[in-house]
Amino acid sequence: MTDIHNLIAAAEKELTESGVFARIDETAFKNQKKVLDAFQRHKISDTHFNYATGYGYNDKGRDALDLVWADVFESEAAFVRSNIMSGTHAITIGLFGLLRPGDIMLSVTGRPYDTLTGTIGLKEPKKLKNRIGGGNIGSLMDFGVEYRQIELRDNQLDLPTIAESMSHYEDSDRIKVIFVQKSKGYQDRATLSGHEIGELVQLVKWIRPDIYVAVDNCYGEFVEEREPGFYGADMIIGSLIKNPGGGIAECGGYIAGTKEAVELAAHRYSSPLVGTEIGASLGATRNMFKGLFFAPHVVAQSLKTACLAAYIYNDLGFEVNPAYDELRFDIIQTIKFGDEQKLVKFIQGIQAGSAIDSHALPEPDDMPGYDSKVIMASGSFTQGSSIEISADAPLKPPYIAFMQGGLTYESGKLCLMRALETEIKI
């Protein structure tokens, strides 16, 4: 244990003296001010926490939260709902809102996160493979939407190829949505910065102003001072059990962006011509407001935990991404173990150091939407919450762990100490 304490002390000394922790705190302060300003601008009061039922006409809390969210995410409009079940569900709503039969969806960050392959139609659920009619489950491809993708080049958006695809082919006019996954997901790549997304938006709008740029913003909220809405993205999508829920929102998702794009998504969310006019909040607004208020600070705690992990595991000889002193654009920290047993022990160590279900022992298993067995540690107050300390990994070479979260830096540090005890004999 003494060696572990010394290892952590050395890491904290470097993270403090190099200004890494100070940089995170500065960003958190600016984002906290942005959130506080929005609360004050829209005169949020306890009346916005009232319990609305039925159709939810004139649900003041719901409508005020939408306005605050749009301001914070630097967008023209937004809607936030507790019955959006996940980030994938929110993205599905957004894409179906924007795309029509015959349109082309172009992903410019390669193949999207595994759970989105069903929405697009790239993967057929195993349980439907032998059913008459195949995988006709209502994916975008089932509705006549064509999917294409462009890979990153040297960990960056391939802007020349993207430009060519929008203007130099016979069917370029059918491209309707440029899809961007900001975070790395289960890929061993860099996360995109807001500035890089801004360069993409500028290029797209210069060539084809009618194309929507939709950004999967999961894991990226409040990591930078600016959100993709500031850079002109038409649609920004995310989950409340990740960054913007602050560990307090118990479920939900959001869609923000231009008025046109958000309205199209709203008609898909409920029904045409109804949009966001109905949908009772059922008392969920209190935790969504409170979670948003805490989010900048909680994200900062998560980032400090990630930097600590990056320093320590790099010092122990493992490849990490990003490095402890690199600029960060999401909360995910990867550690490449190169060995199945070491990976599994790390994940089990994170579980053992968690507040909830610390006694549980994660084992690799099949999970819906993934193409390999997955092992996951998530000792969370809210099931599946990624802003709480968690780690997961597909069980395949090169055996990379994807760690994220930490409601407090102190608990994140203690969790890493347990992982070090479990996974490495020091």
C-alpha cells in the first residue's frame, strides 16, 4: 500500500505543478458561470419543479428547462426529456427526424458506436436472423435511407474527402446528414475538439448549406468551454446519465441545435404537428435542473480522475490515451493492457472500489448491440451512469479498458487505488 500511496502522491504533485488540475478548474468555473447565468436569465424557481401530469400542456418546468438547455448548449432550441431512454435513443430520434427515404447519411468519423448499428441497419439482431422477413425492424436502411462513412485520417477529420463526397458524385445531392461522433466510443482514436467540429461545419455549410451536421456529443459536455452549438452544428445529442446529468438526473436525454433541426426531431419524438407541446414531466425536472447545475463541477472531478489514471498507468508501462497532460475533449480514458487477464483484473478492481455493488465480480458476457463479449464495471447509484466511476471493455485484442467518470475526485482516487491493488502486485 505504501508504494501505491507514493505512486499517487508523485502523480498528484506533477498534475498540480504542471497546471493540469488548474486548467480543468478554470474550464469548470467558466462552464459553471454559463449554467448559472442561464438559470438566472430564465428566472428558475421552485415552481419549475412542480409535478405535471397527463398531456402536460403548459408544463412550465419542462419548457423552462428547454430554454435553459438551449442557452447552456449555445443553440437556438432544445428539448430535454426523462423518457428518452439513452444516448442511442436520443440519436435515433434525431436521425429519424432529419432523414427521409432516399436520403444519404454520411458518417465522417468512421463506423459509429456499436449500439447505433441497429438504428442505421448495419447489424441485424441475432434473435431475428431466422425470422421470415429478416431484420426488418425499422432501421434507417429499412426505411430507404442509405448509409456511407468516411474514415478519419491520422486521427483527424478527412476534410478533402468529405468535401469531395458532397459535390463530386452523381448522387451527392442526396446527402442530407453529416454525422459526427465526437467521442472515441470503443475506438482507439483521438476525440474531436469543438474547434475541429467547427471547421467541419464551416466546410459543409460553404459547400452545401442544406446539409444538417448532427453531433453525437456523449461524454463531451462541459469538458471544453464551448459546445458544438457554438460552432454552428445543426443538432447536438446526448444522454443525461452521462456528463450533463451531473450524477443526479436518473434518466433522460437531450437534443439541441437549430430551431429547424430540433423541431424536426420533436415531431419524431412525439408525433407530427404535436412536437414538444405535450409530454408531462412527472416531477423529473427538479433532478434534471439540479444535475445540470452540478454538471460542470462533476465533469471536472471526472477529468481529474482520468488524468490521475493516465499518469499512473503510463508510469507503470501501459499505453494510455490521452496522456495525462494532453488537452481533453471527453471524459474517457483508455488504458491498453494488451492482455486479457490484466484487462479483466482492472475492470474488477474498479468495481471493487465503487460505492455500489463493490462486492460484485464483473465477468465478460454478451451484451445487446456489441459484436464481442463485454466486461463492465459500474458501481453506480443510477444504473449505467457513465459520469459515475465506471470502466468497460470489449473482450478482444488489444484489450483496451475505457474508463470514465468519478462523481468526486476523492472517490475516483480511492477507486483507482483499489484497482491497483487488485490488478498489479506492487
